[in-house]
Amino acid sequence: MPLLSTPLRWLRAPGWPGHILALLAGCLSTLALSPFGLWPLGMLSAALLYQGLKQPARGQAALRGWFWGLGLFASGVSWVYISIHVHGYASPVLAGLLTAGFVAGLALVIALMSWVWAGWLRPNSSVWLACVGFAALWVLQEVFRGWFLTGFPWLYHGYVHTDTWLAGWAPVGGVWLLGFLSVLTACLLSEPRVWRRLRPAAGGLVLLLIIWAGGRALITLEWTQPTGSPLSVALIQADIPQSRKWDPAHIDHTLTLYRDLSIAQGPVDLIVWPETAVPVLQSQARAFTDGMAKRLGEQGTTLITGIPVDEYENGELQIYNAIMVAGKEDEQYLKHKLVPFGEYVPLQQVLRGLIAFFDLPMSSFSRGPAAQQPLEAAGYRLAPFICYEAVYPHFAARLAAQSELLITISNDSWFGRSIGPLQHLQMARMRAIESGRWMIRSTNNGVTALIDYRGRITKRIPQFEQAVLNGQVQPRTGLTPYLRWRNWPLGLMVLACLAACIVVRNRTRRADAGT
């Protein structure tokens, strides 16, 4: 304890030593996520932030939270540099500056959370309420981050527990419930006042037992049931370089490659091509896609592919990033959650033409409708998600509830050889656990995988290789509690916890003022 007392004093007190420790603590969360999987470090990271916000006033708390967020996002999502520099053609200096601005901006969300906590919520008189309230505010911060300015729902704390006992709670309340329970655990374990006396220590042990043993018990429950026979699938990973994807001179080679790899598979129920695998507008590629659908249909195979869909609406051309069942124009889904700068440019009247990054190929996609129906293929309903959409928990739940299978297509070439694709895969696994459904995940260069209804990867193929994944998926029916109730129960609990913090905080202030 003497060895820890000085760093702990620094962490709790205002000033730069505590800010630097918070920066390092934020980095620990990235090590808890995929591909590292050191999940206890995620809880340690949250506990250190909680302890670091015990004493500072609002301004210092906001700065401390910003440093913690800077550590998290600089270590966890700085792969955007690859997208900006390598694929966006920005110079190293400019790409570095844009990446730094992106990371620093995201960290402001943590600063805002810390400012609110220190200024209006922190109930110093009640250690139990402080732990619960901080966990509730953490959830609210993540919800806000997934919504504000179209959202960036990456690095949610709950993903740390994709492979722990807490995963049993995912079908009950989703990734945000996992985050709440994990942060609550971290705060409780870091609170000396809970463990100094027998009665509160016994209460803490009981609560932790309910959280963790309850999660272990929930893992064994079958929230959904198999329906029909398994489907045989073949996922084509063509490994097309991003630099050649939209090159007109390379299009024939791309289409020929997908055609030949698909025909070589023989009779299977589904063949899936990744996001924008057909790099030609639907109106121009119809002869090719219809021909492939007919040829594969003769052997009982249905083709699903990513393709840009062009439509005229009110006399104006709209182009959508889409997934379609080949040969059936009414069976298509138009991407709703678009990636800023990659698929559309905010304030494009101002930004277009300034630098190459603001003029990327196919960065003028239109947003598809929010409410769309699942795809129907091979006799089942498939909930479609294109790339980034699979990382939005609430958004994904709506379509999942109407389907027997999940399907996501992606082009993770933008991440390069960074940790980004493996983080993306972990989030896809969580969607499978939340919904109790198998997921088909087809990508251009990895990670292409089949994920079962418990989030386990049953088959995958190596990244950055031209390959085909062959396997089976089992359609499932029924609704998990999360699909039935979504985030309403957790949301009400979060608001109740925060309201209690405000009441206790104000009551304590009045009592102090009276003395």
C-alpha cells in the first residue's frame, strides 16, 4: 500500500500528475479490447478514472477526463491515420493533424462526462450511490457518443466482456448493460470504504456474485430456437486492393474474379460477396448480376452482393451503398448509417476540392431510409448491415428482431493492417450474442467469418488473402429480452440512478450550508 499511496494521491488530486496518470489509464482500455483481450485492464482503466474524479472541481475534472479519453482514443482509433493518409492521399503531416483533431474531439465527450459528474452528480456522502451513479453516467456517455453528429460507437466498454461471464447479460440488455455492470464492478472494487467493514463488504460480495455468477448462469440459457435446416454458405474474399477498387481499367478483372470464384463453389444455398463487390452502378451492372443470379440459380444457389444502387428521385440522381439479392431488384437494402468523409462529406459545398481526402471515390452516397425490411433469401429473412452499421447496437436490434439470420458485408481495407478490423469483428460478435442469431460476415480482405448465436467464431479465413469461406449457418427464431425491450429498461434505470445522485448531492449541499 505505501507504494501505491503516492500515485493514488496524484490521481485523486488536481494537477498534472493526475492528468498524466489518467492518460495512461485510458490506454489500458484499448488493451482490454480485441485483439489483445486483456479484459481486467479495462476494469482497471475505468476504476482509475473513477478514482481520479473523486476530488477535482469541474474544470480540473473535465481536463482529467479529457486526458483519459485522449489515451483511449489515441491508442484505440488512431488507425484512422491509415484511412486519411494511405487511402485519402493526405500528406503525413496533414493526416497526422486530422487524426489528432479527431482523437482530441472524441476525448471531449469524456471531458463532458467528467465535468457533469464533478459539478452536479458526484455524491460524496454515499459510496454505493457513487459507484452506481458513475456506471450509469458512463452508459449515458456512450449512448451520447453513438448519437451525436451521427455517432462514433467504437470502443464501448462492454465489448471488453465478449468472452467473459458478463457476456451472459448481453441478450438481456445489450453491450451497454455489460458496460454498466463492468464499470460498477470496477468502482466497487476500487472503493476502500466498501471493504473496510464487514457489513458493506458482505453486501459488495453479494452484489458482485449476482453480477458475475448471474452472467455465467445466463450464458447457459437458450433465448432463441433453431428453425428449419442449416444453410450452406460460401463467402468470397477477393482481396481487391483499395487503390484499384474503383479503377475503370480494373473493373473487368474484379467481376471476372468474383464470377470464377463463385462458380467454382458448386451447389450451396448462399454465396455472399462483400461491400460494393460490384464496383459499377446497379443500372449498368444489371446484365452481369442478373446473369450470375440465373447461372447460380440453376444449381439452387442464391447470390447476395454489395453494389452501388442508382435511382432518380424527383429528377435528381441518388446513389446508395446497397446490398441486394441478385436477380431480385425489390430485395435490396440501402445503407442508412453512412461514414463521414468516406461515404459522404459534411459541409461538402465548403470542403469539396480543398484536399484529396474530401474528394474520395464514391464519397457522395445518399442515406437510405431508416425503416427498411430484412432481405429474403433461401427461404429466410436476413437482417442486413453494411460495414459501419453493425457497430450501432440499437439500430441493429430493430432489423435483427424481424429476422432469422444476420448478415453484414464490409470493406475493411480502409483500416490497413491495423487493429481496426479485429475491433470491428468483436463488435459483430456482440451483435450475434445480443440477438441470439448467427451472423454471416463477408469482407473484401478480412475478417471474413461465420459467427454463431453465442458470438463464437465457427469459421474464419486469414486476412489479406484471396480465399473462400465455406460453412453452415443455422437460422433461429424467437426474441431475446434485448430484442424485445431494447434499451428501455436500462435507460430507465440509468435515469433513476442519475436522478438519485442529483437529489443526494443537493441534499448534502443544503446540509453543509446549514452547518
